[in-house]
Amino acid sequence: MGRAVVREALGPFFLAASVTTFLLVIRFLFTFAELLVSRDASTADVLRLLAYSLPHVVVLTLPMALLFSAVLTVSRWSADSEVIALQACGVRASWLMRPLFGFGVLIFALDVALALWVLPEANRRFQETTRRMYFAAARAALEPRVFNSAFTGQLVYVDRMHPATGLWEGVLVFDLTDAAQETLITAQHGFLVEDSSTGELWLSLREATVHTLRPERPDRYQRSRNSEMRILLQAPPSASVTIRYGPRESSTAELWSRAHSPQESESERRESWVELHKRVALPAATVAFSLLGFPLGLRNRRGGKGYGLTVSVLVVVGYYVLFNNGELLARSGKLPVMLGIWLPNLLVVALAFAFLQVVSKSPSVRNPGPSQLVALWQRLAGGWRLFRARRNAAAANGRAWAAQRCAPPLLLGCIDRWVLRQTMTFFLLVLVAVCGLYIAVNFSEQVEEIQKNQVPLVVVASFYLHLLPQILHDTLPLAFLIAFLGTAAVLEKNNETVALKAAGISLARVALPLLGVGLALSVTLFVLDETVVQKANRTSEKLEDVIKGRHGPRSYRFTDHSFLFLPDGRTVVNFLLFDAEKKTLVRPSVYVFDEALALRARWFAQKATYENGTWWGENVWSRVFLPDGGEDFSPRSGRVALPITVSPEYFSREFRKPSEMSFRELESYIRRLQTAGYKVDRLLVQLHQKLAYPLSLVLLPWLALPYAFRLGRKGTVMGIATALVLAMAYFSLTALASKLGEVSLLPPVLAAWTPTITFALLALNRQTSLRT
């Protein structure tokens, strides 16, 4: 009997662990695909990075999976009256808890081994592999026609990049290492070079010109030309330097040594103790959840999947909120480390024993009768049904009216409404579960930064509120696919599909309203992406900078930029401050380039004011570089018109990345770049993905339809497993095809639509095998 309980729990456990792990690593798929396809990273290195990133996620998802499997197993036994059958044989219902507790102890042993030995080593190797892949990572950070600040002290701009050859055309490098001196390097061509012996990354330039100026002496200007030159962008850490790993990368023995070392500061010893306790307390949640899962699942009514999912998510989210807040208090010294880290586990165990006392005294455990809570709920539900019956009592012919409602095959009858209600309930539960788990895990990753930077709670709450639209955007297709397949699997398991076919109702007709809902959700997702997601993402990025303690400028508004190209693509304006009310630029510098991005003129003013369509500068000087190699330096007195051809609104408007533009905005932006002769493959892929991605909400359920009604008695578990396999295939193909399109190995439009076309053709093929 014990083996039967464990066998029953294994399916939901592995399913829940797979789903939650996939949901938490799905965001890395596109990064790994980019490294593999376009950033010169080997397949082995990319697979290593993926493998090294998994232990951190698995340590978090195993307790979640254990709770879900325990609640679902006990709930299923209770719903099918198997608990009553055991009681009739003289077996106490609490006996079921013993194999579940043993299963929890086994998972705890696995999880604590991962946390104590595998996770630190994986984190360390992930960091080392990332450093070793510095060349690929540096290239991944560079984008054409964007000022790239990935290198300390260097601001790099590349007009055109050729991924196939690695050659750059039109290169600008602003050297910001010396505040007393302005240095600009222009070059016709350039490419990155890695020194294999030292690991240093160099920028090799051809036909380069170096412009050097001290602002206090504009009359003294240095310009030198070089047919070839190299710039050290950034050197990796020296191998001779001893690297001190952080708490997450340190081995358990190293943490133990630091925690007891008198040479370490009090805060470092506390950090070490916090990490040590975390590595045991978090896996110990599996044991606590195995105790809590039994009383939560011990119910005596039909159903239970939605209940198990809802209860599991509420408990897990509540647990991680308590755990992360306890960690914050322990790190800050406001609570003893042991109490702050172990308090959530103690509360879960106390709650489990309290519930055990309740269910042990409940009639539903001592005899086949319903529990007091269930009986009370049944009385309340019965009273509500009676009230509705009396209020709607039209009805001697009520049954005939209902039959008419069910009769038309093309309208929403009672069966359609019932199936839709089941699916949407399941869908909302899955959506809440996914969002809750994502936020809980993300918060656990950010908790160290929150404590270190003393981030107010209001900022943290606002960050996750603005992150929620993006989470919904990413998880909506998978959540609806799980709900669709889960509902279909339950219908098949309960032989309701047999009854429908016996009544002459096609299964395709039963699924039609669900596909209609998927189409409606596709439109909703597109509208969400066009409106809410863009604004929320910009705000969440600002708040994330606050959480991570970033104080440098980010590309949210044009006024945040140190350097800004004007729409002509050949004029750069740099300014210290922009006053929107007075329409004034403080200390603007204007750089005018030719088609090859060679500097042709340079202007400077202490202040510039916009009047009557012209920017008027004060204390202006200009330097024009003549075709014969000469220079014309002109200090100017009075008010002088500057070559800035935009209105003040240009400097105050928001800067948007492609992911933060609407479809029409991005389409217009692409047309302008194409007119200017730029390569826009990357942007075209992103443009068409704005249309293709929402269609996955109807495409994936359509493809899953033949599989949904072939699961037989395997039920919801196999339905969700099938959904997971289909989603993994779809998102993996999307990540790979999009990156192939961005590097011009596939036509951009074809790359964006390849997953949609492939899965649509596969869906058409599989419909022929559906026994309706």
C-alpha cells in the first residue's frame, strides 16, 4: 500500500518539478540561442551554461513539486472514496501520511545534497565559464547603431555590423577614462580580437583618426591619423589574482570557515551563516510540505485538481514571502540568523500539526460521513441554489427550455458553457500559480540586492506590479494550453467524451468554443503587448536599477543619454542637462560626421536656447575639418545658431527599444532605417513576432486537440505533461528561428513565422487522426 501511495505521488511530483523548472528557465532560452547562433559560442559552452544554471532552479522547485504531489495524491484518494475504503478495512486515514513523509525525506536528502555540494560548484563554474566566454558575451552586448557602454570607460558606436565576417563599418569610440580630456576615435572599419594567451579583448581599427581636446583650451586641438590601431577594451581578471567568491559561489566548507573566522567582519560572518542555514532550511521545506500536504488534501468530495493547485500555490507563495523576509531581517541583524531562516519551516510544521488535529477529529476521517466544513458548505450551496431556483421560477417548462438551449449545434449551449467554465477556472488557477511562483522565485534572487541597497518596500512592490504584465505576456500561451489539455483529459478520463460521442456530438464541436476563447485571448495578448506591457517594462527597468543600485544613465529617455544621434544619422549631440520648461541645453557639444562617420565639424556652447525654430548658443566655438586636411577654428561671440535641426520635444520624448514600441511605431522606425540604407533584419524579426507570438494561444491548443482525447484514464497529469512537451518544442523553435533570422541565415519574415507555420501544418496533419 505504501508503494502504491509513492507511485501515485511520483507522477505529479515529476510533472510539477518539470513545469516549474521549465517556466523559470524559459527566459534563458533566447539568450542561449543567441550565444549559440550569432555570438561565436560553442554548443558545448552553451549547454554547460544551461546545465550550471539548473541546480539553482531545481533546489527551489523540488519543495513546490513535493507539496503539489502530496496534496494531489491525498485529494485524489479522498475524492475517489479510497480513504473511506481503507477506513472500512480498519486502516487509519493518517496512515497515508507515513509513505508521503518518507517520500519527503528522500526528496529532502536529494535537495540538501544539491544545495550543499552541487549548487555552489555549479554557481562557481557558471561564473568561470562566463568569464571564459567573455569574448562571446562582449559581442552579445554590442548592437549596431546603439551607443554601447558595456566596456568600462569606453562608449562604442558601430554603424553597421556584418555577423558573417565580424567586420564593422563606421566605428566611433568615446574615451571617458579621463574627465579632464575629451578623446574621440573614428574609424572606417573595425573588428574584435581576443588574445588567447592573456584573454584580453581588443578592438582593432583601420583608417582611424584620434581627436583629443582639453575643454579649457579649445584652441589646442590634437588630431592624429593611423592606418591601423588597437584599443584594449577591457582585460579579464588576472589568473594570478585570488578570486574571492561570493556566498552563493563559495563551497560549504569555505562558508563554515568564514563564519568561524575572527579575521572576517561581523557582517561577512553573518552573511556566511545566512547562506549556510539557507542551504539546509530551503530543502527542509520538502519535509514540512509533506506533513502539510496530507491534511490539506484529505477531503471527501469529487474533483480536486483545481483545489490541489490552488492550495499548493497559496502555500508556496506564502512560504517564500516569509522565507525571503526572514532572510532580509537575518542579513540586516534584526533577527537571529537561525530564527529568520528557519521560522517559515517552523510555521509550516505547526500549521501541519494543527490541521492534523482538525482532520483527526473530523467525521470525514472517523466515518464515511462528510466533514463539518463540507457539510456546512453543502448547506450553504444548497440554500443558494434554492434561492436562485425560487428567484428564476418561471417554470413548469424549465426542462424543455433548457433542452432547447442545448439543442443548436452552432450556439453556446449548456455543454459549451460547462466546458468553458471548467477550462477558464483551470486557466485562471494556472495563471495565478505561474505568476505567483515566478514572483516568489525572482524575489528570492533579488533579496540580497534589496538588503544591500536598502531598497524600500514600496519600490519592491511597485517593481513586481510593473513586472506582472510581462510575466502574463510570457506565460499566457502555456497557461491556456495546460488548462485546455487538463480539461480535455478530465473529460476523457471520466468517459464524458464517450457519452458526448454517443449523443452524436463531435469532439471537434466540443473543442470549438475553447479554440474561440484561444483566438480571443490572442487578440487580448496583442492589445496587451501594444499598450500595457511597453509602459510597464520601462518603469520596471527603472525600478530594477534602484534595486540593483545602478546609478548610471540608462536608455529610458533621450535626456538620459550622454550622446545622442539626431534623425539625420550624422549629427551627435552631447549635453550636460536639458531644461524642458526653459527649452535650454546646458554645455551642448555637436559633432557632425560624413557618410563614413569621419568627423567634419565640431561645435561647443556654454548654453543653447530654442527660439523661433533655431537653437541659439552662447560662448560658442567651432572647428571645421577641411577636405585638404586643414582645420578652421572659430571662437564666436554673441548668439550663434547651432546645427541642431530638432525641436526641444526631441530631447524630452521617451526613448524606446524595439520591444517597447508598438507594431506601428516599430514598422515606421524600420521604414526610416531602410530608407537610410541600414540593415534591419533583427528589427523585422521582432516586428513579425508581435503578430506571430499571440497566435500561439490558438495554435498550440489546436495542435494538442488530437492528443487531448487520446490520454484515456491517465487524466490531468498526462494532459499537463503533453502541454509541457508541446510548449518546450514551440518556444525552443521560436528562440532558434528568431536568432537565425537576426543573423540573416533565414529571411527575417520566414524566421518569425517558422514556428507558427510549422505547428499549423503539423496541426492540420494531426486533425486527420482525431476520432471525433
